[in-house]
Amino acid sequence: IADRCLPDAAIDLIDEAAAQLRMEVTSKPQLVEQAEAELRRLDLALLAAEASPLEAPPALLQQQRQASEQLAQLQRRWAHERELLAELHQVLQQDEDLRQAMALAERDGQLEQLARLQYDQWPGLQRRREALEAELSDQPLLREQVEPGDIADVVARSTGIPVQQLLAGERQKLLELEARLAERVIGQPEAVAAVAAAIRRARAGMQSARRPVGSFLFLGPTGVGKTELAKALAAALFDEEEALVRFDMSEFMERNAVARLVGAPPGYVGYEEGGQLTEAVRRRPYAVLLLD
């Protein structure tokens, strides 16, 4: 994460993920919102069909009924989970109060009260807590625990790096990289194989961390797939074509124009601003750079 250092970066990530999770708990879950939007879309389609001289298709009516039933089921599930969460909060508060009472009784030497709290009240409270947590752990709509996926979402939003994709299926993605590139770039097996081999070498740790994953010179007339291969590589590695930093090199024909890329030398105007290339890489270090 550019411009932030540890431990502040890690604390900010957890704080933002926890805030996002809290908003989801206090507001309407995303699944419920999606179901409501789908039902509204089908209702509008039915209204449009009623205004038409043609009869509404039975399939549309069936979809509307199914969407309505699904929304009602999600709303019942949401209400039930809110009740469970409220009860869990009460149990956790009672558990905290009970622990404090046990510590106070132990400190004051009230052994009879300590035994009653520890062996009579506390086990039942723990069993109820475990039962509530087990019921809420089965694919809940509402969550109160920050998980690695939540942190990955925050990183993806702030840096543009699709961390969720990196968390899942990295090995499989590397094995299928050539096939994914070949789906978009036709008739260039040598270039596709060279790019895929460089990516796999870097992922295997055989590449210097201070150098780019690979530097390639694509030559050929217009339309053979030079730019398309760069776009396909960005989509395959970072799950979006926008992870492509492109420079039109016709704008840098003069010798002194290179300063616009890497920044002005010390003592010249614009030295503190950085260059177009250096700033683009600083803001998005994980990207495909295309000098076109």
C-alpha cells in the first residue's frame, strides 16, 4: 500500500474492514437488496406487459412469484439472525459481568459465591453462547467477525489489486494462463508462451524482486495483437483491463521529452512532482506497462 507504513497500514485496514462490516450489520444485507432489486425489475416488467395488448408470458409470472418467495425467505432469515445477534450480545455482556463477579469473589475470598458462579451459572452461559455462535456460523447474512476476505476487499478497493483473486486459485490460474491469453490473442503462440513462462518464473521465486516480472518487445504491423496481448495479460493477472498503464510514445519523440516520463532532474522545474511514469507506477505498482 503506497504512502503508508506498518503498523499504521495494517491498523487502518482492519479499522476500515470492521467499519464496513458494522455498516452491513446495521443496514440491509446485500443479498436482501439484490433480491428486492430483482423483484422490482420483474414487477416493472409485469406492469409493462399489462399495458401491452399482449398477454404477460407465464414464465415472467413464475419468475415474479419465485423472486417474491425468495425475498420473503431472506427477510425472515435476516430478522431471525438479528434476534440471534441481539441475544448473543446479551450473553456476551452477561459473560463479561460474570467473569468480573468471579474475579471479585476470588479476590475477597468468597469461595461459596465463587463456586456457585463458576460451576452453576457460567457453564450454562457458555453452552448458550456456543449454541448461538454455531447457529450464526452457517452461511450468515450478518457477520461480526472480520475475516481475510474482508481485508482483501479493502486492499482491492484502495490499490486496484484484485486480492480476492490472488487469494483463490493462484496455482490453477498460472497453469491456465496460456489458454486464457490464447482465447483473446489468436495466432501468436510464441509471444503467449514467452509471457506465460515469465509470469510463472516470477511466481516461483526465480525472479529478482527489484526488477519487473518481464520486459518484452512486441513487433509487427497493426492488428496482429500487440496491444491486445497486453490487455489480456492485465485482465488475466489483475482481473481487470484497467490495470494497464499505457503511454503513447509518439509524444516522447524528442530527447528532452523523456523527463516527462521519469521526472525532471534535480534543480529543474518540476523536480518535486515526479514523472508521468513514476507517478503511475507509484500509485499502482501492480500493473502492466505498455509503451505503445
